[in-house]
Amino acid sequence: MTVAQRFFIFLCATTMTFNCKADYQLPEPTDVTYRWDDQFQVNVSWSWKKPDNLPKNCTVKYEVLRYGLPQSVESGLRSLVNNIPVKYFTEDTHSDHWNISIQAVLDPECSHWKKSRPVIKTIKTTKPRPTLVTDFRCSLESKRTKCFWKPVNESVKLNIFYRTSEKHDQIRACDWSTSHEKDVCYLNVNNLELGIYVLVETETGRNTLKPKFVTPLPKMNIAEDEGKLSLTWEHPGPAVGKCKLNYSVSITECSNVKTLHTIEPPLNITYNKNCQYKFQYSVQTVRYCILVSSDLSEVITHGENRSPDEMLTVIAIVVPIILSVCVILSCYCFQRNREIFCPRIPDPSTIFKEMMMTGNRDSKPIPGNLYTPVPEPTEHITLVSENTVPQENS
């Protein structure tokens, strides 16, 4: 048998084997229709014909994927029946239409059958979706949730509705503030874990959105403690429930900037008294809780910037002044009390003279002394005149 014949036989065998193991494709769904059950949910239905040669043990499901929305990255919704509710709680693109795809799949895979080609259907909203509000936020209070927002057009009247993510929850109207607060309403929800979805509607437009949950910014206290700064915060109240908070603090020390985090205050940092400190902080719940965050605080300052050169200059100026004042005061005190510190020394000759005089006054004859001083003879001098003749003794 030649090489060409062997190759031909191998090719035929491979082709026959491939044909024997060929996959069959499920037929695609038909007659896709939809209806809006409410402002958040649309019900999609379709028809599908089961192939005659599909094994009875093969389970067919219908997978619905959403396109044109951030939610499309989620895993597809699967249904055993030929209709499915699709929730559109948010639309970050603010579009008035989205596309969904429907295809028949086998779950689990069965025999050599593969899923059908997808059928694309465009879902259109009942009203246009212009941007009606921005920065829609909610804060949990003791028994209800307070929501506030910024309207795009102040002159347009807004109707605010909401519902939770619970399966059979109904749409309810938001209770407007009784204290005449502008752009504020209250939801009868005291558990953020349910998930809150809001509908903002006017006569000509509609938005559905998921609000951002926030907490009032807790007050920060700064205390000096043994060469350190201790940062503490007051309790934020019921806005975060039982969740712990992650405190994020931006610290400027002189010109050095750093960011520190803590879950359990206080936050202690080394304190340099020559630096001015600037603090900005925010808080948010830890990762295992519903995300609740605060705004960024204003800048809080502590201390002043003082360079070492300035300190040396101050010392070089102040110390000589202090020394000069001390010398002047010392001289003044010395001058006033000069006789105490330096008494006047008398003339030695005067002292000796006084001693001699005092000694003469105090000397007296000693009793019993046999020595009697003999008075010195007095010399009589007679003056004789030249003309006087001495007379003879008679």
C-alpha cells in the first residue's frame, strides 16, 4: 500500500469520526416581547420550540444578559420558564434604552448539544431619562433615612419615590420634610443592608438611581501627650449602625505629607514642636459593611513652624540682653551696698597713733614696785650780758 493510499484512508477515517461526534445546536428563542411592571422592573417573555431529537434527560434553561449597563458584567440570569423579570434599578449612562440577549442553554451540558445563538432585544423606557438630580445622598437616622440632593433645574417640580431590594417590596413616595428643608425627604427605612433604590420623576422625564450612603463627619480632638499628638473622634451616631469606621487622616508635618489609617482610635503620632501640623480626615465603614462614608473635613491646624536657625537667632539676641540686665542690676546692688561688701580700711598710721594714745592713757604705776623714777635734772641756763661782770662771792 502506497503512502498516498494510507493518507487517504486516514483522512476518511478522521472525517467519519468527526461526523459521528458532530455537535447539535439548540434553536434560538423567538417572539421576544416585554412589558414594564413598574418603574424599576421589566418582564421579558419569548417562545422556544424544543428539537425532536433532543434527549429527554437534557435540561434547557434560558440565559438573559443585559448590555449597555454596568450591571452587564454580572453573571447572566437563568430561568427554566420562557419569561423572566429584569430589574433596572440604576442607569449610570442615563440611557432610555438597553439591549438584552436571550439564548437557550443546557445546564449542565448534555450530550453533544451546544447553546443557541443569542437573540438581541432592545428595551425602551416609558419616559426619557434626562439627568434630573446630582449628588443624591442618604444618611441613616434613629428610625428613618434622610435623603438630600442637588436639582439640575430649580424650577422643575420633582417627585421622589423609592423601594428596597426585597423581592416583593412596593414603590413608596418619599416623605417631604416638615421643617421646610429644601431638597430633603425621608424614607421609612432603618436598615441600609436592604439596599435602597430611588426614582426621581417629572412630567417629562424619569431617573432611577442608587443613592450614596453618608454619615455626618465626627468631630476630631487633638491632645498633646508626652511628646506625641493623640487624635480622637466623637462617636458618629446611628448613621453607621454597628459597623466599625476606618479613619483616614492626611497629615502635613512642616512640609512632609503622609496619610495614616486607623480603625481603633486614638491615633498617636510623634510631635515636633518646631512644626505646624495640618490635618484633613474622612471616615468610611470597613469593607465587610454597607459602604457608608463622610465628606472630607476642613483643614485643622496645630502648632507653628519654627526653624532651628530662628531659635539660634532668638537665643543669640535674648541671652546677651538678659546677661546685660543682670550685670547692670548687680552693679546697682553693689553700689548701694558697697559698705557691706567692701568696708572702708583706715590709715595704718592713724591706727598706730590711736593705739599709742590709748596705751598711754591706760598705763598706771604698778603697786609694790620698788623702783621710783628719778626726775630728770632741770638745766638752768643763765643768760649773761657781755657788759655784766661776774661778781665774786663774798
